[in-house]
Amino acid sequence: MSKREKESVDAMSIIFSRAIKIGTWIGLAVMILFGLLYLVGINSYLDISCVANHWEKPATLFWQEVKGVQINDYSWFLLNLSFMDSLSMIGIFLLALTPLISVLLMIPKAQGIYKVFLSILTAELAFCIIIPIL
């Protein structure tokens, strides 16, 4: 018997790893696609040359000088989804959601105390992802 035949992986681990892999590829593809469209100047929310000139500044000063607005959270990209740089942020949001979705998909296969642990982890992940957007 080969080493590979002796190894077994539980169903929860397989579900988690597949979901992480798929979610990561989708998030990266979205981020790269719309990021490239932004870099070539297609329908930008922020002027790329202005962004480059203010990149090193603190966030509050950056937003004030680049767009003339005060930003306190990440909801700005949700309010501007018609722009490529905002759509690129959707890819980052999908990457942030990927662990949450992966853990949610594990819960039906979990048994006993693992269901409780995974439910707690789900609540924590949801809180960490949603709070910065609000």
C-alpha cells in the first residue's frame, strides 16, 4: 500500500480547503481584473496620478487631498460601485468573506462540540468582516 492510500482527510477539511481555494481564486480574479481596468484609466473614482502623489500620507489626509472628502470607514466603495477602483475592492471583500463561507460550509459535517466551536468562529468572523464596513 502506498503512503497516499493510507492517508485520509476528514470531510470538514476537504470542504474547508476547497472553499478556501475557490474563494481565493474568485477574489483574486475580481481584484486583479478591476484593478487593471482602473490602472489603464477606465472609469476611475480616484485619479491614479493624484493617488500616486499622495499615497504615503495618512488615510484621513489622503482622502481629503485626493477626493476632498472625509472617510471614516470602508463603505465608500459600496457607494461607488460604478467605478473600477471600487469594484476592485469587491475582490478584497470576497477574500475577506472566504474564510467565513468556508467555516459555514463545514458546520453541517461537524459533530458534537465542533458544531458549537464552528458556530462561535462563524460569529467572530462575521463580526470582524462587517464592522469595518459599517
